[in-house]
Amino acid sequence: MRVAMHNWMRAEPIEKTIARLGKSGYDCIEISGEPERYDPKHIRGLLKEHGLTCWGSVTLMLGERNLLAANPKTRAESVKYVKDTITMVKEMDGEEITIVPGTVGKLTPEASAQEEWGWVVDSLKQCYEHGLKEGVRLALEPLNRFETYFLNRHDQALVLAEAVGPQCGICLDAFHMNIEEKDMFAAIRAVGPRLNDFHVADNNRMACGMGALPWKRIIDTLKEIGYTGALTVEFVAPIDRTPANPYKNALEQGHVSLTPEEIKFMVDHGTGNLSDEFYTWLVDETIKTLRANM
């Protein structure tokens, strides 16, 4: 197994993110699904310079991005977005793309369950065929019920992956599983060979080891099913504005340039503008925990 990390949780230049990951001993990155923002040649050079590789990407299903939207134009544009992200992964020499089918934060459906199921299967089949052509594996990710009304558990993801194609995979996330799964270890075993990615954060979505999840047992279960991919770090540290805050260096005190969309995204995920010192410490603490249990 390798250790990767997302970069969507922190708005900063990708050069800084990659340098931090290299210094902290990570193996790879799962880069934000922003094909219009990144130059693959530039990213490949940065990764090589810091001894990293591209593990893959994750779709950022914001705004109107929704593979099960009632509007056919919205679905078509969302399919194009996912295909463009798949191509970006290929051009960065990555292996997989984690796909959240619906808009993150959307909690009400637009049509009947049968209609939405037909639309999402059709959308994902188009993405799946493109992934086969580009040599990039798909991994469908369930989120908790507070972030999406669609696809919350491993069994739902299995049915959807089977409807899409024999090589369509699944991404499981320890944080979301802790909320939605009756038994996260049984869920890992049930997904088995379809597991194409595994996201890690503790039960409180802090760095691994700073909550209650049993990381040795989780990693041993992944080994048991023969998983050899990445443990992809995705902590989202909460902001504590009370006197109980144990991390006095957590908040950035200086000016940081964030777009309105980036600010909203961070607020929606219960975090904020963390200081570089605090964020780097979380990055380091996470890999220490994971390496110790691998």
C-alpha cells in the first residue's frame, strides 16, 4: 500500500502542496478534479522533483455538476467534466478517478428513484467507457447522508458499480463509513476486488490517530482483501472558536486570497483558513499513524 493525499482541502498553490507532501514522506497525490487549472506536464515535473507520483483524482461535484440531474444538459456537461478529469489523470500518469455521482451538499432529489437511477447509470457508463479507453479505473464513492441523499453505503455502491460495468470500482472512506455502515470491516470485505481507492480521516475528520478509529484493524482488513492501492488522506480539521480550543495556532491570522467558491466550499465542509504550521502538523501526524500501522 501507498500513502496519498488530496489537495482539495486547502486553497494554496499546487507547488506548495506537492513540496509539503514530498518533505513529509508521502508517496503520491490524488489531485483535485480541476482539469482547467492544472498543466499535466508541469505537475508531472513537480511530482518527479519531489519523489512523488499521481495516484489519481477526485471529482469536485460543486455547483451544477450532477450525473443524475433531471436536466439532460446538466448531465451532459457533468459527463464531459468527468471525462476531462479522466483524461487529466491519464496525462499525469495516474491510475484512478474517484467519482461522487451527485452534487455534494444536495440533499433533495429532482425526480423519482427509478428516473435518477437510469440517468446516473447512463452517465457513468459513458465515463466508464472513456476510463477504459484512457486506462484509468473508476471508483464510485459513497458519502454520508448529510452531504448527499444518493449513494451513502457500500452495498448501494456495489449495485451501482455492477450496473455500470465489470471493471467499475468503488472508493470507501473511513470517515463516511463510520457514520453510515453497520460494520465497516464487513463493508471492506464485501467490496473486495472492486475496491479501487480508500480515503482516510479519523471519525472526527481530523488527522488519522487523532480520533477513535482503529487504524491497525482497518489496514489489516485492507491487507486481508488484497488491497494494494493508496490510503488517500482527506482530513478536514474543524474550526474551534471557543476558549476550549486546544490548538491556538490553528487559524491563519494573515491575509489569504481565496475565491468566494473556495471560501464557501471550506465553510460547507466545517473548516476554514487553517495556518500553514497547523496544517503541516496534521499532514505529518497522519502519515506517522498510517506508516506505524501498515
